[in-house]
Amino acid sequence: MTEYKRRESRKIQVGRVAIGGNAPISIQSMTNTNTMDFAATLAQVRRLEEAGCDVVRITVPNPEAAKCIYYIKDAGVEVPLVADIHFDYRAALFALEAGVDKIRINPGNIGGEDRVKELADAARRKNVPIRIGVNSGSLEKSILAKHGAPTAAALCESAMYHTSLLEKFDFNDIAISIKASSVMTTIEANRLLARTCNYPIHIGVTEAGGEGMGTVKSAIGIGTLLAEGIGDTVRVSLTADPVKEIAAAEKILDSLGLSQKPRLNIVSCPTCGRTRISLIELLAKLEDAIDAEELRCVPVTVALMGCAVNGPGEAREADIGIAGGDGDALLFYKGVTAGKIPQEMIVPRLIEEIKAFRDANI
């Protein structure tokens, strides 16, 4: 088995969440409410927190919108908040006074160096890190002219230019993100960034699309980088309810064995002509039962195999599983058979076993 080696990076602290170093890979999302609608924004932040989001970003287009940070903090929300700033550096200063946990900016678009210095000094006083966010759609004209297109090299150069603006004023509490709508450009740009500096990297594919295609693009882009040890925090960007981003991100981390949160894992075969059981329907019923019983966080692997020819062998690492027969199924634990059960009892029996596993590990 290939040993997983994660890129070494600095560690920053975003509220209660550490990013970089040997800290767990965290999941982020962003609200899509009108920030000035404080109640709606708070409600969405709470939903994201309940869904397992580690860090929530909120757009703060002007100083007035920074009041939302006060509102959310006063409501007792514990998930760290990031203020997304464009152009108006005063919004960042107000957000810092409101108690925000991180600032996301492009230092080059908030004005002259005097403003960059003022922001860097204010963030240092508050012990608040800054994320430099570079997207393929917002490159500097000079860098775009030099490279001719938003290439991976152009994106990395832009990120390091913005980083240098903060470093000039002795500010190093930095995270960097480089995102493009092209999956391959995103991968190549982050590979280059990872070789260029040791700042923690936030990864994701921007403008990825809806829940279907957006999840696929993100799984490829984020998954490839994480598999190579690149990435300290992730966001799956979807044109959908932000809560869906959390579920998608968790699945990506789970599939790579990088999630620090206990999760139930289902292994199921794609079915073939040997299948003698309604496995597709069975899987759907099991998924529904698991959600209804709130068992997603039980660290157990359950296998659903279509036949007894390869079932127990292919899923021998599963804690419990079944291999379908004609109207019944072969029950097995860690690849060892334990008798047959009728088809109508498969889901209840598996739920019973998952609960037993949960109770034994409390």
C-alpha cells in the first residue's frame, strides 16, 4: 500500500480551527444569503455548522455589512467566520473589529500599499489570519498579458505577488487559494504553488456547476490534489444549497481515508447478470434507514454484494455484509459467513448490527 505523505505547511489558527501543519483537513463553505439580512444569514450559518462545516465564509461588501459579524457572534455561533472582502479595505477593518476569525482578500485590489499595511497591522493586532484568494477570472492585466491566458503559472505568479504585499509588512499569518473553473488548471496551479511556498493551501474548483457536475469536477480536482498530499482545507463550490457542499466534501475526504470524523462506509457492487437480489432497491432502503436512525457517524463498514460468487471475498474487510441469493442473502462478518437471512429482513438486520457496533464503541 502506498504511504500517504502530506505536504508540510505552516499552521494558522482560524478561531477554534487550525489549518495547515498536521491539523485535520477542514471543510469550508460560503453563505449565499444577502448579508444585510442578518436573520437569514445567521440561519444559514447555523445550518452549515450543523451539517459539519468547519469554517463559514460571508461576503462583506461594505463596512455596514460587517455588522452581520457582530450579530452572528452575539447569537453564540461557534463556527469560525471568514469575511470575504473585495475593493473596500474598510470593510475588512470593520469585520476585524466585529470579531471575524479570518479575512479573505486580494491585497492588490484594496488600494495602495498604505491600505495593505493598515490591514496587515490590524489583522496582526487581532491575531487574525488572511487568506489570499486568486481566481482565473480576476488576474491582474499585467500578469494576464505576460502569460496570454489564466494559465497555472499565471495564477501562481499572481498568488505570490499578493503574498509579497503582505510579507513586505512582516505579515505571514497567511493561507492561499488558487482556483479556476478548469479542473486541470486548478490542479497544475496548486501543484506549482505547493512547490513554491509553505503556506497552508485552501483548494477547490471554482464555478464548478450544479450538484451533479460540480461534485464530479470537485471530486477530481480536490481529490487529485489531496491524494498528492496538497491541501489543508477544502471547499466544494456548487450552484446549490451550500449545505450540499458539506456532504460532497465529506464524501471526498471519506473516499481518500482523510476524514477525521467517524463515518459509516457502504461498499456495494455495481450488480451484473449473476445478481439474484434487488440490490439497487435494497441499497436505497438501507441508506434511508441509516439517515432515519441518524447512524451516519458510526465508524462501521457495511458491504452489499449482489451474489455469493465473489461477495464475501471482495468485501472481506467490511465489518458486516450480505451477499445476495434467490430470495435470501448470505450474512458475513469480516468475510466469514454466518448463515442466511430472508430478503425482507436484510435492512432491519443490518440496522440492528450497525446500532450494536455503535453501542459497543461508545
